[in-house]
Amino acid sequence: MENQNILLSAQGITKRYPGVVALNQVDLDFHTGEIHAICGENGAGKSTFIKVLTGAIQPDAGCIEIEGVLRENYTPHEAMFNFGISAIYQEFNLIPALSIAENLFFGKELQKNYFLDRKTMNQKAKEVLLSLGVDLDPNLAVSSLSVAYQQIVEIAKSTYQNAKLIIMDEPSAPLTIHEVDKLFNLVHTLKAQGITVIYISHRLSEIFELSDRVTVFRDGCKIVTMPTSATTKNELIHIMVNREVSETFPPRRGQIGHPILEVEHLSTAALLKDISFTLRKGEILGFGGLVGAGRTELARAIYGADPITEGTILINNKPIRIRHPQEAVAQKIGLIPEDRKQHGIISRLSAAENIAYSSFKKISKFGLIQMRLMEQVAQKMITVLRIITPNAQKRVMELSGGNQQKVVLARWLTSDCDIILFDEPTRGIDVGAKQEIYELIIELAFQGKAIILISSEMNELLGMSDRILVMHEGVITGELSKAEATQDKVLRLASGE
């Protein structure tokens, strides 16, 4: 790197929780104006480290120097406004009802004669947006913006507040392919302005495309920091997981059987229009499309979470009515939702209770839950999915985000469902766990389970699906067999062509 000035230096950072050493003697420097990627498996310590940098949690040992000055026991507010450290998480810190300008100036509003100086606020907001290469009307309500533009507003807010270091946590996860390109341009613009970017992602292709240096965390330790150009994808994976992991998709086994789920002319009030398709026993049916195409809405309608206005659902050739999720579960349909934190976990229950939640009949006797059996079922899935937790009784809210997602997967993998709807099953999950989940999905299909796989990751969609249905604006625009499916064909159908 041309600029070797150290903006922030973390030395000996250690953080312990009951039964877990989340960070162990981490030493790491960040240079001014660099794009520094951080990667590692779920539970490796990435999130804890970022929370230490932003002042959200205090380390048990170690210190942080910012521009050569020791800083101790600072708050997130001090980190942002005194030291220029800003974090953009997957859940944005915006107020949807307010305009772009009002969000940028929230808490620091400009006044003129005791009134809000909206004209100046809008003018300055426009200047900040243009400096990032974005032409947006600052009067627009944040609620009217796409996820990508909301993310841009978060970045604009950070730059207006004179951020020197911006942390991005899985920033591309909710974005379409075209929106990711826009994000990359923004990151390069920030670097050109001398702002340091810490980029956290499970998508290794992004790390190699964007970053100057990369740091790998494993088991709470910093394993290595090196120039990104000095390593390879396979080497990075091996360092992350400390075991051999294949990037190829597992071979399909078994045969596809008779139709088990038939959807005929299904519509909803909000989006879906005249959806018809058939899902067969032992089949993995992929659904492609851009964000907002209606794939998640379709899964929710089948599962009974959203009301159906028209159409019929048949299971094993029998028409059924599903008005709420309990009826779907009774029909042996399971859903692994896209938003697992909000709709997938019961945060105050233990990992074991969450895993067994949909399988209580299997672990009950005379109406009483057999605690030892529940522990055994949970421990098996904790081992298979490599869920990082000191024990099965740990509350899910105390696990890392990636491990919370694995708990949701474990719940349905232990159930007796015949039909499982996977909505973005590997979003936010590390490369090692992805392979394990792929193998589990293949095994479920081999057992005769019927799988719907909704994925925005093109390689995953193409590599795992037996057939692909593509959606655009609530309509199925085409069907592709495995043999004819390509990225270009999927994108064309996804754009409505």
C-alpha cells in the first residue's frame, strides 16, 4: 500500500463471556485510506471485535489507539462524533418516516431564526450525496427508498459526520447484482477520499475484488493479516476453517418422484399474480429473481403467513386450505425464513429448545417433554452444523448471528416435514457451513423430501437446483431445466425479458 499511516491500532484485545473466549489477544492495525477485509467462520469473533472498535462493548483486556492516542472506555457516540468511527450494520439505523436530509442531520439539525433550516440541510445533503456519485432528492422519505439506496443514505450520513473509518457488516447481503456494483463504486469512492473501510463479508469473491488487505479470524483469534493479492481463494478458505472444504456442490443422489405440492393460479392482494407450478418428491426446485420479485412472498403464502386471495394448493393431489403457519406445519410444510432473526428464532429460549421447537411430538412421552432426548437431538444438530455454543442450554440471543441462523436450520432439519421451503438458506453463513448445509439439503432430497430453494446467489441456484423457476414483479417469467440454466438466462428472465 502507498499509505502506511496507522489510523487505528488494536492491541491485545480480549473479551470473555461465560464459557466462551470471544476474543483472545487480538492485535490488528488499520491504515488510513485502505479497504481492509475481515473474514472467518460464524462465531470466529468478527462481530465482537467490531463492537469493541465502535465502543458498543468494552474489552476485558487490551487497548485501542486512534491516530496514535490511547482511547479507553469510549461509547458508540464518542466513537462516531469524537473519533470518526462509524458502523453500518445489516439492520440500518435510519428513521423511515423522515427524509434523507432529516436522517443525515438527525440530532445535529441546522437552525435559522429558531426554525429548522431545511433549505441548507437539503443543499448540504445533496452535496454529500453527489460527492458519493449519487443524485438523489434529499426530500425523499427513507421509507420510499430501496434497500440499496437506504444503504447509500447510511454511508452518506457517516461521511457527513466526518467518518474516518467506516465498518460495513455484510453490506451486499440484501442487494441485487446491479446494486452490488453500485456498492463497490461507493467503497472505492470512500477510499479515494482517504476514508478507511473495514469490509466484513462471507462472499470471498467480493473480498478479492475490493480489498487491499485481508484478516482472518478463527476461534476468537486473529490468525493472519496479509495483502489480498498475496493469497488465493482456496488458501483463504483453508485458513478460515482449518480443514479441507470443497467449493463444488455435492452430487445429487436418488430419484425425483411423483408430484407432492401443486400450486394452481395462486394470487395475493399485495404482489403475486396467477402463480402455478408443481413440486415433486425428492426434487430441489430453485426460485430465482431480483430482490422484490415475489419469491419470499410466495413462500410465505404457501406457509400460511400471508393470505391467499385466489388459487388452490394441493398436497398429494388433495386440495387443502392453509390459513396460518400452524396449518402448514400440520401438513408437514416447513419454512426457513429469509429474516431468521425476526421470524426464525425465539431469542430467549435455549438453543436446544429452539432446535426442538417443531419436533416436540418426537421428544415427548405422555405429553411431557423428555429433556434428555431433547438435549440429544439438539446436540446432534449442534455437531453436524458446527454451531458454536458452549452448550445446548445457551440462550439463542447470546449466540452470534450466523449461529442463530444455523439453529433455525437445525429446527426444520430435525422435523418430520415432507416439504421444506428454504428462503436464502446460506445468507450470512460462512463458507464451511455452506458446504455442510448443501450436503444436508442433498441428503433431505435423497430421503424423498421436496425442497423449494430461494436463493439470490447465482452459483448456489444453478449448482443446487434440479429446475429453476424465475420470478419478476410477482409473476413466474420462465422455467429452466438444469441442463439449460445459465446465469445469463436467469438474469434475463429476472429482469422481465
